[in-house]
Amino acid sequence: MNSVIDQNQSRKLVVAISSRALFDLDDSHRIFESEGKEAYCHYQIEHEEEVLTPGIAFPLVKKLLSINKEIPVSPIVEIILLSRNSADTGLRIFNSIQYHQLDISRAAFTSGGTPFGYIPAFGTHLFLSSNADDVVKALDAGYASATIVSCNPESNTNKQLRIAFDGDSVLFSDEAERIYQAQGLEAFTKNERTAAKTPLSGGPFKQFLAALHHIQTLFEPDNSPIRTALVTARAAPAHERVVRTLRAWNIRIDEALFLGGMDKGAFLKAFNADIFFDDQEGHCDSASQHVATGHVPHGIANQK
């Protein structure tokens, strides 16, 4: 058996996902936008026996759920469906969940209202949605959340779940990014060199990374079903503060790429990322040409 059984095994990773992130609902969403809610509801009920095809986050969900097969006692990962559909129109979604054999049994259908309020109730570590307003609400309340970016990522046949993160405004606070935005690269570099031994404050994805790290501790390092990477525009000497911050948090990161402003797409492809999280839309657009991407509308770069 590959796993190392642990007293804290009951600590579960909970990921909430919207129906449009899980399945391809573009056709019905176009009807909603062009013809309204009533036409949309009629369309979904009329087609409820037609199975929905996988959406952008579907492969990620499959890999997350597969981790439970490695844990012999109780599920260590749970996927929650948070949907703006009604229970009536949501029947097609649950039919599709059953068809694709996804172990998802808990859901909240809000009939057009924001499902944001149910994020803490379900004990959620990460919320993925195609609705940017819901994502912003979740982030403002302190929950890791990202808007799924439309893309056509290349097929990833790697069985290991691979998740990549940007640093500032994602894993870490935007305190250093604010200096860069206001005063430029030279001031940013000087500040990071001076504060190299002062850990950065945590960003919105710190607790999600910690939950992934906990699952990793249940396995021997060579047999872990999860691999993580930090993919940042930082370069030496600004790298030192990042390394010392992760050390202070006692959180494992498997790979760290300090790219010094280079385009991230090719590196994410080389890492075989299943998803990448970044706060800057330009980086997300580039990354989404290669891998599934979540935009994290948080921090100074997203303030209008």
C-alpha cells in the first residue's frame, strides 16, 4: 500500500465547483443570455436526458476524486456542486454526473442567486466558477476562488494531479506587488532583498495549498498523487523571501520556477499542469493556451 496512514486523515479537502465549470453548458448559456431565464429552463428540461460533455475543470475533478481510491479508510477529497440552476433544471446536471460516474452527492441549487453563502457552510477550501462576480465575493470573504478561463488545453495523460500557482496575490499577499506597481522593479527588488528573512503574509490560496500539502504527507514522497509548483515572474534575488516564507509556513512545494518575467505558458506545459492559478489576466490568457487556468481576481493588479 502506497499511503502512510495518519491520525489526521479525516481532514478532508473540499472543492466546490459550478456546473458551467464542470460541464460544457455554452449552448444553454447562450439561450439564457439571448432569450432569458424561462427559455433556458425550458431548454434544460427538454434536454435533461441528454448527457453533458465535460467542461474545462472536468479532468481536474476526475483526478481529485481518484485520490480517494488511494486512501483505504474514508474519502480525503470531496467535490461539491454549487449551481445557479434550480433543482428542476439541475436534474440534467446530476444525470450527467451519474453518467460520467463522478462521486458527487452534495449540491446547492440557488435558482439564479449567488451560491456564495454556501461556501463556508460546506467547509470549502477552493471554489471554481465561470461567474466572476461569485468568485470575487468568495475571495473578498477570504476563500480561495478562481474564474475558469475559456481554453482548449492539450490533453494531459499524466495520472498524477499537478497544480501550479503564481506567487504574489495568490499564494502570498500582494504587499510586494504593491511596491512593484507603485515604484517599479528596482524598488521591488530592493525591498525584497531587505525583507528576505521576513515571511510574506498569506494570500487567498495559502490554505488550499496547505490542504494539498496535508494529503501529500499521507503518502511516501515518490508515490504522492499530487505534485505542486510555484511559477512566478520573480527572479533572484527576490526568490529568497519566497523560499523562506514557505519554510516558515512548513508547507511543501515540489517545484519552484523563478522566470524573471518570461512567459509562463511553455513552463506550465513542461510541468504538465492540470490547472494554473494567477491573478493577472494577461498571464492567464497566455497560460490557457496550454493548460486549464483559473484567474484569481485579487490584489492590486485587479483593482480598477
